Amino acid sequence: MTDLSPAQKAVAAFDERHELCGPFDDDWVEQCLAAAIEELAVHAGRGLYRNEIRAIAAELRGDTPTETP
């Protein structure tokens, strides 16, 4: 995945998670979106909105968000 743009990596993360969840899990869309959003957060670096992006992903997964300095 290293030659892909951040957006392409997000789509790949969505697809990878989709393969794990499958369309039969009730929350598969949320889990796949969370994977894609988390991948985007990785590329946000220490940017202003990184923690907000990670919080959205955590909420979609049903997790408690963790802040990254």
C-alpha cells in the first residue's frame, strides 16, 4: 500500500475491513468506514484535526477514542 495516495489507502482499508466483516454483520458499514477514516488519520500526522478524525473512527467502531499527541 505504500505507493498509494492517502485516499487510495483509505479505500483499500475499507475494502480490507469489508473482507473481514462481510455484508452480513449488522455494523459492517460502520466498521469499514472506521477503518478508512483511521487510515486517513494516520496521514493527518500531528495535524489539527487528527484526534477528531480518530474520534470519528472510534465512534463508528464503538470504541473509546484515544488521543495521540
